[in-house]
Amino acid sequence: MVSRRVRIGIVQMKMSDELDENIQTALAGVEEASRKGAEIVCLPELFAWKYFPTTRSSRQTPETIPGRVSGALS
């Protein structure tokens, strides 16, 4: 069995209330990690929306696949 090294990138980011802003921030982080040689890039679990227990309103709605997030990342 042949083994090889895989470089993994981790994106840390502060989420805003705006989905499109979060998508752009995530994409910028993925691009930077890729430029540095990452083959796999990990985003925060809830990168597209603020963590729901910290928000007063529950404006987040489930997103279909395909949708804006999956389309941007694909």
C-alpha cells in the first residue's frame, strides 16, 4: 500500500447575519488555503449562518441542495 501526505487547510472566520457575506468570506478562505497547497479545506460547521443559539430570531431556513451555499462551494 502506497501512502502519501495530504495537506489540509482550516478556515476560521467570524460569521455575519448576511448569508452572501459569509459565503464570500468562506470562499476567500478556501482560495487562500488552496494557494498554500491545501487539498482538503475544512470550514466551520455553521459557516453560512450565525450559530443559532446566539441569535434572537430564527431567520435561518433550511436550504435545498442545490442551493446558494452548495452552488458556491461546488
